Amino acid sequence: MTLLFALLGGLAVAIATAAAQTEEVDPYLGIPVGGGPIDAGPVPAGIDAIDAASCGACHEQHAREWAASAHRTAFTNAIFQAEFEPHRRPYCQRCHAPRGEPSAGVDCAVCHVRDGAVLNPTISGRAPHAGRVAPLDGTLACARCHDFAFESQPDLGLQRTVQEWVGSRHHDTPCQGCHMPRRGRARSHRFPGGLDPGLLEHAIRVEARAVSEGSRTRLTLTMSTDAAGHAVPTGDIFRRLEVTAWPVAAPARRERVQRWRRFRVDRAGWHEREDQRVPETGERTVEVILDGVADRVGYRVDLWRTSPLRARHRGWPLRDVRRRLRAGTVRVEPATRR
């Protein structure tokens, strides 16, 4: 019965999200389709301003966490700017600077201020400002900027993290369970995500097998999601997995294979050809062929925020664009005789 209610709850969220995306403004937080632009409204009575520095005067811990988060640099980070600057489409700014203040990125007021009130899942009554209860502790609070379609192609998901979550085995845990973990009575506002070592450590499971095939060696990695409640990688379509393999005795002889969402682009728009990511359910198998005979094979699985070629062309440091998901070695099995 618990499983049934969980499945029905996930389905309800999916339906509600889809319904909200057909409206100009969603009925939950008043956020327009695509994330913004957001008009936070008048400054709530009892405070002088709604910028992050002003909020941090009282909410010091939350402000420090947010300042170190990807929300803080949503508009200013180099990878976004490289894609945004050539065209400067307002559609992109809706999620990366919803209040129209690029230096602020996704700041406190984006989620917490509307129509002269500070929104929160619970209200203590002791705050010096006007407040109102709002459902900020559920997945719908995140859906606007993490599940949306191409601007001119409403039937093709540009990002579909919430849809993936609905279909995952973690659909009974809202986004905040992993991305705003509890710290005492409050939740963290550091918003750990695709660059966080703690989350990446448990994002996927990997089973490795290497087999000798005459003059070459075949490495097969079978990958599935672990703690992640969505595909890996999720979000931006430029993100990808890279599997690197090498004979342990000759580490310079490396081969690489990349997997991502593959598209074809023509005058009619974008067309998704294949989704090669690790799915939210099921498995993804990746094979790497190495020339020569080996006793042991080493491997690693990396998440790239953009293509390695583009990263190198732009001169972005590896620490900004690549994260390790898994690594290991496996003994090579002899070829199976027929």
C-alpha cells in the first residue's frame, strides 16, 4: 500500500507539473513558465531590502551556504556565459537570473519573496518581517528551472530532471532530500549537485568485466543509478559521461568512449536521436576495445559538464568541467572457447 501511494504521489506531481507548464503562471509559487522573469513584488514589511546581503544579516548560515552554491553563479559561470553571450536569449536568463539581476543569479528572493511576504514551508511568527506559508519543500518548487522544453519546441524536453525523478525508484523522496539535506531543523542552502563529490560518489553503480579476444581486449562496463533519482548526467544537454580504459601495464595506451544525449539539428529544429546516459531505471552498457593483450585493465568514468573538446578549446580548467564518478581495475578473463 505504501508503494502504491508513493507511485500515485509521483504520478500526481508529473501531472501537476505538466499542467502547470501549459499555463502562463504555475499555481504553486507564481513562477512563470521557464523559470522567470520573476517579480518578487514589494519589499515585505519589517525589512529594508531583499538582496542576498540583506537577507544574510539575519540568516547568516543560509547566506554563506548560498554564496558557495551553483545558484549564486548560475548566470556568471563561464560555461553558461560561453553559450549565452553569442545570442543572449531572454529564455535562458529566465532560469539563470530569474529576477533580472545577473550578478545575483538565483538568489534568496527568487524562491522566498512574493507580493510583500517572505515565503517558507513553516512560519514561526517570530520573524521581524511579513511571512506566508508556501510549498517550498516539494519537487514542484524546483520543477520550473529543472524540467522544461526547448523554447520553440514545446514537445521536446531540453531538461527533464523531474520527469526522470518521477520514473525513478527514489520518486518518494523530493529533490530537497538530496539537494537540500537537513542540517538540524533547517535545510542546507548550498544546493549540492553535479559537482558535489559527496553526491557523485553514490550517483552510479558500475560492474566491470574484461575479456581477451585474441589480439585485443574488450572492457564492458554495466552502469546503473545508485542514489541518484534521475538519469546520470541529468540537466544540461551538453553534459556527458566519458569512459576511459587502459592496460594497467601500459597506461599510456588509453581509449575513450563518450555517452550523452545525441541530437540532430536542421532548419526544423532539434531532433533527439539517442539518449545514451545512465537511465533513472535499468542499465547502460558501455564497451571499450583495447588493442593488444592485457592481464589487467584500468578504467574510470568521468562526468563532463561540456564536451572535452570544447573545454580544451576554451581553456577551462579540468577541475571546473570534469568530475570523477567511478574508477577501478579488473582482471582480464581468457577468451571463451567455442
